[in-house]
Amino acid sequence: MEEKTKMRSFLKSMKGLSTVVTTLIILVVSVLLATVVAYYAINMTTTRVQEENLRISKAHIWANSTDKQAGFVIVNIGGRDTLIDKIQVRGQDMDWAVYVTHYNRTETAPAADLEFVNSFAGVGGRAWNWTTATKDLSLKSGECLIIYIENPGTISVADVGTTCSITVFTASAQYKVEVNVESASPAV
């Protein structure tokens, strides 16, 4: 019994940390947490600058009784090069081997709007060098692609006036634009 009494008196005589030491510990922990949060925020901001950023503009889908065509311009305004994996029109994949996709690589986007193209020898008075896509398209930072897709999927003359989407997929993002299907002059 004497031993129990000694143990109780020993435990009662022990004191906890002083309020000064406790305050210092809390202060140091909060400063460390704030430093970690600040470092994370700075890291996220600086790495976001190097991400891809594509802009789709001048998008059109044309249809008449014999021809269907989609055309648009993609500009890479991001800080790194990117690879266009696939393109969808109205949710349907435009497989490179099935749907004829013409593209022209330039350093600046065309000033004029895109028009329905009867022949890919020239557009708008320009003799652009059209290439037919057979695989994924690379797009360097600052470059521009003018893309035309012949007979895109399920588009028909009955769709004139309806809204359809064009979606461009890359490894890290997808870019979507919606346009109204327009009537096209028949090919000559």
C-alpha cells in the first residue's frame, strides 16, 4: 500500500509543459504549415505556365445535297508543344484512315473566315499546301493548324440549322466548340 501512495504522490508532483513552451510549439507548427502551403501554391502557379492551351476558332460545318465538310482553326497559345490525338464531329470519332482530314500548318491564323472548299488546291485565293492526316497531328507552341474534314460522320443536308459540336482531343485535355450546320454551295 505504501508503494501505491508513493506512486500517486510522484505522479501528482509531475508538471506538464509550461504555457510558453506550448505556445512556441504551436507557433512553429503553424509557420511550417504556412510555408508548405505557400511552396505548393508557387509550384502550381509556375508549372501551369508550361501547360498546353489550344484555341479553336473560325469553326464551321457545311452541308448540301452532295457534300459535307467541317473546317476550323486551332492555335496553340500554350507554353508547350502538344499532340492532337483525335477529332470528333457530333460525338463521332474522325478516324484518320476513314475520314479524309486535310490540314495546313502556319505560323499565324488566317485573318479571313474559313469558307466551304470545292478543291484543296487553293482556298480564298491562296495556294496553301494541304496535307492529308494519317496519324496524330503535332502542334508546336505558337503554331496554327487549319483543318478541314470531308464528309464528317452523320452530318447531312437535313442538319442545316442545327447545332453540332467539334471536339479536339490531346493527351491532357479536350477542347470543344459548338457551331450551327450551314448550307454550302454545291461543288463545281
